[in-house]
Amino acid sequence: MKIYETGEFNIKEESAVAIGNFDGIHLGHQELVKTVLSYRESCGYKAAIFSFDPHPVDFFGRVEDFRTILSVDEKKYAAEKTGIDILIQYPFDYNFASLSPVEFMELLYRKTNCRVLVVGENYYFGKNRSGNIDTLRELGRQRDIKVIGIPRVKVDGIRVSSTEIRGLISQGDMEYTARLLNKPYFAIGNVVKGYERGRAMDFPTVNIEPPIKKLLPPDGVYFSTVIIDDREYFGMTNIGKNPTFDGNRRKIETNIFDFDENIYGKRIIITFYKKIRSEIRFADKDKLREQLNRDRQECMDLIDDLDALKYKL
């Protein structure tokens, strides 16, 4: 997959382009991607996603302490998994935000050589969101570009959206999050050295720093998997500050079952399948160790029974 993270690019081959923020690359986004991939199959077009960085909501500060579902690296990983040829992370700034609908279409046409544009049916674009899908279709007709609007995807009557998914993550509902994402919620990071308190209690952990600006589930213990060098292991992950040890910095720590290798510095992927309990302060290390044993057993019991495990990255 080719990645452009600058405005200085031009795609020479004809392309089919899906446009949007693609935060999460959820079921709705995946319908857009399937459509551009179908045009690669039928017409030989390059299949591309045209997205933005930073997220417009974050850029304009419309939501206090806004967090994305996917970090920049995670978005690249998830996009590549879809099978597309090109991911464009166009720099979102005031100049880009001030483009009129006509200017936006001219930029797309000039940069991507698009023959097909695919958007959600409720798509708005251009300065002050002045353009909609009807505007896009008219501008497309003038340039012999086919514009396709994809209906909203619903699960159990709920419209799949990044906003809905952020709400589920904030509630710690990782199983329903997996349904709407069509994959488990995950975090990517490099393994860093910790205090090795877990190892002293026979629960060694691998630690990653939370990706900047990423929305994390509530503090607590989660049944998880860890992907290391394309191999997947079961484990349990704690998100939080370690109140038993008076910690003051939020971390992601995972005890990997049946694993004892030195992987400092490696890039790993941690998935969150189910919340086991909230993070709490224990009276001492012995009480914590007793609870960790119970947590581990609960996670082990889920390996053969948890329906959400059918969702894979």
C-alpha cells in the first residue's frame, strides 16, 4: 500500500477514491472500501482512500479533549488490511478547510486522477460544509467522474458511526465495539521497560505507552490478545495508573499467557475483547496477586466461549 501524508503528490493511474475521515474504518467505512475495490476489479482503477490528518474535529477544537479511535499508525495498519492500493492522509489546515466545493473537487481530480468517487450518502464537504452529495454529483458530471453515495449501515437498528463507536469504547463495551468495527478494538505500540512489579508477583507484563490522542477504554482489566511478529497470544491487559502502587501515569500493561521472551522495543498489537473488571486499589501486593489469579482464570474461561473472538484483525 502506498501512503501519501503530504499535499505534494499526483496519482498517474486512473483511480476509484473513497472519501472520509475513516476514523475506525468501521462497517460503514468498509462498504465504501468494498465499492472502490470493486472498480479496481472491474475497471483496473487504483483503489484509494482520501482521508485527513489531523481529524477536522480535533483541528477546530469542536470537542474538548477529542480522541480518535485509531492513531495514525493504527489507521495505516487497518487501511492496509482492507486491501486498498493507496492511503492519502491529506494535511488538514485552514487553507484546506477554506476550499469551496468546486476547489475541493478540482484538488481531488488533479491529485488523484479519479474516475469514481465514493462517499457516504450524508457526506458534506467544502468551506462551512457547503457542499453535499448532490453538489458532488453535479461537479462529477461536469468532469465525467462517477459519484456513488453509500447508504448508512445499521446493526440492530443502530447506525454505525465513529461517534457511536466512541461512546461504546468509553463505556468499556468492547464486544459490541468489535461488532461495529468488524474487528476487535486495538492499540499499536513499542514495548517499553516498566517497573517489573508484575514479574515479582509471577505476572510479568509487556508495556506500551498509550498512543497520543487515542481514545482508550476505561481503566480496568481486559481479556485481550497480543500480536507479536504475526503470532497471536492470549492475555489480560490492564489500562490505568496502578493505584495499588500510587501510580500517576496511565499505561497499558499486558500479561501474555504462556509467554516469557524479551521483546523490549518490538512493535506489538494489543486487542481488547472484553472488560473483566474496573481498576481498583488493593490493600497490599498479596491481595492484588489473589485478584490477578482470578482475573487470569476468568480470561482463560473466555478463550473457548467468547463470541467476540470471531472478529480478527
